[in-house]
Amino acid sequence: MPLLEVDNVTRRYPGHLAVDQVSFSVEQGQLFALLGPSGCGKTTTLRLIAGFEQPDSGHIRLHGEAITHLPPYERRVNTVFQNYALFPHLTARANVEFGLRHERVRHVGNGPARDAAARVDAVLDLVQMTGKAASRPAQLSGGEKQRIALARSLVLEPDVLLLDEPLSALDPNLRKQVRGELKALQRRTGVTFLMVTHDQEEALSMADCIGVMNAGRLEQTGPPRGLYHRPRTRFVAGFLGAVNWIDGSGVRPEAVHVERDGTQGRDATILAVTFLGNCVHVEAELAGGARMVAEIQNPRSEFRPGDEVRLWWRGEDEMRPEA
Amino acid sequence: MKPRTWFLLPARTVMLLLFAVPMLIVAAYSLLTRGAYGGQGAPWTLANYARLLDPLYLEILLKSFWIAALATALCLLLGFPLALFIARARTRKTLWLALVTLPFWTSFLVRTYAWMFLLRDTGLINTILLGLGLISEPLPLLYNDAAVVLGLVYGYLPFTVLPIYAVLDRIGPELLEAAEDLGATPAQVVRRIVLPLARPGLLAGAVLVFVPCLGAYLTPDLMGGGKSILIGNVIQNQFTNARDWPFGAALSAVLMVIVMGLLLLVRRKTSEHGGLP
Ligand SMILES: Nc1ncnc2c1ncn2[C@@H]1O[C@H](COP(=O)(O)OP(=O)(O)OP(=O)(O)O)[C@@H](O)[C@H]1O
Ligand SMILES: [Mg+2]
């Protein structure tokens, strides 16, 4: 049985379908990423699971039990908000302690047996914020705020931790580093993460499973590699990475080979060559007029615009989305 | 002079002319002796202040404090939920705020008379209740302390709603959602998040109601009848019927000192926490 099931859920705003018959499930211990462009309904889906919104139809189940209409404070899920939503009048430590006081209401079994203070200490240590426990949110940096927001949720040992664009408020330089830290934290705690992002690199690098949303609908769900190489729709193919569309099938630029005097493949003329440091982008025009981009890691010879070349790719690298 | 000094000059002049000078005049009057036919003059004396120790005035002063405190508490109790409702309303915020300030469009005197029309023995409420046969005697709704408190609460409620609304409106909805997300019920969210964050607004509202209530004379005069005399009425009386300006000035000066002391206390309470609890 999956830990969390979102079953045919629809949420309508006046004159607008924000979430349209979305179904997916998240397994225990997974990091699931909901990926999609701005306004496609990712946040709304997360809010439905957290309980801030009610679906117009469909069900949400946790451990097989419907939580669709429970208020947020009765759900064993916690949210890390995009802007962290730390309580400004409380210290970092008091922010982390906030939820422990209500814990017995939520689940009787695990009650006050373990010392609350020890749990707060442990989780502050986990996010390496022990030294800043006495600070107010206004005195913390963006990265520090995020760690406190994480600690505040993790201390409650939620069944699912919901994260809305957890990296978007961070300095771009910090993002890659925190990506790894967040993933490591998820592994170490074993808590199931459901993360919303519009950054495909983030989703591909962090998630065990990705759900791609577009205009309120969930287009495809699957592991990163499967989604990248076998997208079911053109939208999914294009959203996860660059694609050359040719005769109804797609080829990723890195799958396209460029040769000066090969015998196989199609004739093409190079239009432009862009040096990107770790690779080179070669844009070429095929005989029929179609254009393709090839991404070459270690170019053997130097290509120049106007060069006559041959482009080829393996049959198995061709993607044939149904829609 | 520096530009800063120039820019502050108008404000300083106004403060000096409209606040400091009148206060000094009051202080000076309070030290004069009352003339035989009204008026005042030499010699300088502290006798006006000595008269204040009369239990009669202390009692009235205490009662004024009590009534003002009660009115303030009721204003906060009513104003907070109202402000919370307006701040959390998704639509029509401006309409609700306009309705809160609507009473200011007519004179306070007219509105007080309207209340009297409702409450007096032959007023609307008693007439209806008598007509329905629910009561056989008119209820004593007017000319008592309760009527005075009602009038004060009615008159000053907007002064609590507006500052509380101002702070509540700044609390992002995600803070409330975060609290609920962490297991707090709506009542606990109000107690642990909303109230602490609203404290500066609550204090401002309390001051804005308490201070004028303490000096109120119109409402107790009209709605309290002769029975509910507050310090404001005593002061007013010294300047009118009693023609004892020095004593009225002494009463005013004492009231002013007490109010300023309270304001300083509140200010220290707010700045102690950097504006936050
Ligand atoms: N309270 C609301 N009332 C009306 N429409 C809303 C409301 N909340 C969201 N929407 C609409 O629903 C759609 C989905 O919004 P949502 O916030 O879920 O998008 P998102 O995928 O999280 O986008 P982003 O990446 O920009 O955060 C948007 O078109 C938005 O305008
Ligand atoms: Mg969003």
C-alpha cells in the first residue's frame, strides 16, 4: 500500500481549473517531486494534501485512510513553506518547539514519552543550527531560516513532509549545495518528502520519482531516467530537457553525433557553434531544412559554420511521445 | 541650520503652540487663587492641589479610572474579533472599514442623543417591550453607569478596531497556516500567534480609548444623568457653573500627569520587546 495516495483530485477556482483529476501515489521513504511550469497547480496540489484547501472531488489517503476533509492540524503531514513562514515573535528554538505542544492531539501513541527538549536539541543538531537557537527569524539568513523551517517540521516526525519550492528563496549559489544537503537529510531521517519545483534539474537530481504537471493535469509519473528518456508527451519531453523534433520523434541534443566524413546519418550544414565550457552546441540545418542542435562533450575536430557534416543518432535514443 | 532642523520646524512650532503652551497655562492657573466673583489672581498657592485629597474627589477619580478601564476592556474585547474578521475577509475589506468609520460622519452629540432616544423610559426599546407585554415597568436603561459605559464603548470602538486591524492585516496568512500545519487548532492559532503579534495594535487601541474615556464628560453627563459623575464632569463644572478655574486647572493637571505616566509605561512595555511581545 502506498503511503500517500492522491486519487482523482480536482480543485476549481472561479473560472479556472487549478487541479484537474490528478492521481498519483508516494511510497514510504521516497522523495517525490511535483514538477511543472508556473501556474500549473503544483502549490494547489500541495495545499490540498496539507489541508489548507478542500478538493471539489476526489480523495486523499494517508496509510490508506481518507484524510480528504480533515483540518490541517489533524493530519500527520507537515509543510515547509516557500517563504518559510517562521513565527517572527519566537526564537528559532521556540519555532521548532511550537508543534510539540500540540502533538498529543495528533497521535496518542507517541505522546510525551520522549523528552521534548531532547528532541528539539537533536533536530537542531541535525540541521546544524544549535548555535543559532536563540536568534529571532529576522536575524537569520535565508539558508538558516530554511533549516529552522525544516527542523520545525521534522521534529514532529511527519508521515510526509511537503516542501513548496524549498530552494527558490535561496541565493542561486547556495541552491546546488542545499540540494545535496536536503537529499542527504531525507535519506538520514527516512522521512517521505513531497517536493514542489519548477526546476527540472532539481527534480531530476533529487527525486526518486517525478510527477510532471501541466495546466492542472498530471501528464506523467515515473523515475527520473524513465521520464527523461521515455516521455509520454511532448510537453514532458520538452520540460525535462532540450529536444530536437524531427519527423514526429524527438532526439536529445546529447544523443546527436556530428561527423565530418561519416557514411551513416543525414547530410547537414553547420549554422552555428557555441562553446559552453564543458561542451559545445552545434546547430545544423538538415537537407530538408529542419534544424537540429547537437551537444558534444569532447569535439574531436573543430567545427565551423558552413562545414558540411553528417548527423546521426541511435534508434533507441529516439523518443516517440504519444501526444 | 541643517535641513533636518528646517523640516522639523513646522512640527515643532505646532507642538509648542498647541501642546506645550496650553499645558503651561493650565499649570500656571492651577497655582492661582480663585477670585470672589470668579476670575483668578494672586497669591500663588498649592491650596487647589490640597483640595484634591478630599475623599470625594479621590472617589470620583477612582470611579473614572474604573469606568474608563471597563470601557477600554470592552472595546478591546469587541474590537479584536471585529478587526480580525475584517483583516481575514477576502473581499469587501474597504466596505467593512468604511462601516466602522461611518459613525464619524455625524456629530458625537447627535449620536449620543440617538442612544438616549433608544434607551430612555419612553424610548424605543422600552416602548416595544411594554407594547409586547414582556415587561410591565420600563427597564432602567438610561441614567446609570452601565449606560455611560455603553455610550463610551459605542463612541470609541473604532479607535480600537483601526489600530488592531492595521497590525492584523500585516500578519501573512501563511503564518496562520503554518501554525495550523504544526497542529494548532484555530483557537490556539489566535492565542499563540495572532494575539502576540497583535500586541502593539492592542496597546495602541487601549491607549486611544482609555485616555479620552478618562476625561470624558459629554457621555456621562447625558447618559449618566446626574447620577454618574466622572472626573471630566467635575473639571467641566469648575470651568462653567462653579467658576473655579484654578481648581479645574489643578484637576486637569493631575489627570494629565497620570495619563502621561501611563503612556510612558506603555511605551516602555512596547519598546522593551522591540515592538514585539
Ligand atoms: N485562491 C485562488 N483563487 C483563484 N485562483 C487561484 C487561487 N490560487 C491559485 N489560483 C490559480 O490556480 C492556478 C494554479 O496555482 P498554483 O499556485 O497551484 O500554481 P503553481 O504551479 O504553484 O505555480 P508557481 O510555480 O508559480 O508557484 C494558477 O493559475 C492560479 O492563478
Ligand atoms: Mg507555487
